[in-house]
Amino acid sequence: MCFLTKIIYLFKVNKTLIKILKIGIPLALGVFLIWYIYNKFTPLQLQELSGYVNNANYWIIGLSVGLNLLSHLARAHRWSFMLAPLGYTPKLANNFMAVSVAYLMNLFIPKSGEVSRAIVLDKYEKIPFSAGFGTIISERIIDLIFLVVFIGAALVLKFDTLSSYLFDAIPASIVYTLLIVLPGLVVLTYVFLRFSKSTTNSKIKSFLLDLKDGVLSIVTMKKKRLFIGYSFFIWGLYLLSFYTATQALTETANIGLGTVIIAFVVGSFTFAFTNSGFGTYPAAMAGVLVLFNVPFTVGTAFGWILWTSGIASIIVIGVGSMLFLPVYNKNK
């Protein structure tokens, strides 16, 4: 095997290894958290946990899931507003199925959903991948803004309790490291894109230029007010779905709005740590609700009920969409 062949082989092996680690490490973290939490429970606590799960009102959970699915439909419709300035008018059904496939893909490969959404529209609506992906990036920016607003609301409503929890949970060394490393990465990236003449840099710049049209579609769209209204509607549905789920257990039915918003925000962050919050979501629910005098076993049960019902709906709708897409678009 010549030297160049060895380099190519090692590159492929390392690339495969990185992909495996990206999937395996989050899963391992989720499994560890599940083992760690349940290992701490006494037999009596495990019995209590089982009782909460068995006695939950699953009609209410079904309503919560329905509100989530409605938010997915609204997201699919909102996407059309961003694609219109680029000259594309995809069918709402294809948009919805693309969104559903994206949620499904994120269960198995973190962050792959955005790519799969763009691929679906590229395949079935002939919308170039870069343009579709650009609108998705723009959409994610809007979602980030709304999440920041919810974080601000949570801090205002329960500042004392939440700040003390965060300072106890996150070591100061990690905060200082992030403050140093993140600006450094930004500077290095800028220098590379500005001065490098490599082929990789040229490809990145070309891709970024293609993304620009999609990202700026939010500025050029004709239905800006409707887009903003849909954004509020989508995030309102997220929060309403979460609040509705709290009514499924007697022990969580009377928690205040401030606690609901905080738990909602904390739960949202868990999806970034493991595959769609596997293991981390129930742990986070239990950890944050116990701060507001909700028993740890209740928070754990609530977290598992909400997470499991959400994941089940994503799998059913996502798999159904994957199967139905070629049937619906059989003439293309």
C-alpha cells in the first residue's frame, strides 16, 4: 500500500470513526444518565414512579401530542413563505412530510434533520439543496430568537431560583473556557475564509453564497407579518403543548406559569446533548421541577411520559412520511 493510499484509507477510517462517535457518545450519555438516576431510586420510589406513569391521563397526553403535530404543520406552511421569494411554491403536503422526516432523522443522527429536509424538497419539488437549506438556516435563526425570549422570560419570572441552580450546576471553569474559546474560533474561521486560497475555502465560499439567497428570503418575502404571526403561533403551540401535558398528572397540574416556562426552556436544551433528549430530557425535568417542590419521582415520570409520547409520534409520522412521499409524488 503506497503512502497516498494509506493517507486516503486513514482519512476514510477517521471520518467513519467521527460519525460513529457523534452518534455513540450522545447515546452513551443518555444510557449513563438513565442508569445513574434509576440506580439511586429505592424500591419504594420505583413503585411510586410506576404508579405515576400508570395513572397519568393519556387523553391529555394525546391532546399535547396533537398540538405538537399542529405546530409541525404550521412550520411546514411557514416554510412556503420563505421559499416564495426564491420562485418556488412547493406543496404543503411535501413540506409537512419533509419536516416530519427531519424530526425522524434527528432521532438517530443529531443535526441531520436540516439536511434531510432540504434533500426531500430537492428530490420531490426540484428546489436546489443550497436554496432550501438556506431557508432552513434562516428559520433556525428565528427559532433561536424565540428561545432566547423564553429564556429571558424564565429569568425574569424565577431569577433567584434559576440563577442559583445554574451556578451550582455549571462549574465556573467551563464558563470561562467558553468565553475564551468561542471568540477564538470565530476569529480563526474569519481569517481562514478571508485569506486562505485553498480549494476547500473556495467551496465553502461558494456554498455560503448559495445559502445567502435562502437566508435573506426572510427579508425579501412579501408576507412578513404573516410569517411573524406564524412564528408566534408555532412557539405558542410548543408552550401550550407542554402546559397541556402537565395536566396529565395531578402532582404537576398546579405548577405556575413561571415554572412551566423554565421547565420548557430546560427541556428544549436537552435535545442538543443527546439524540432528541434521550435520557437527558427526563433527568432535566426531574432536576428542574424538584427546585419548585415537585418530587423527583414525579418529575422523572412526567419527563418520560412527555418524551416517550413525543418520540412515538415522531417515529409514526416520520416513517409514514418516508413511505408516502414516493407514492404522493409518483408522477414526478
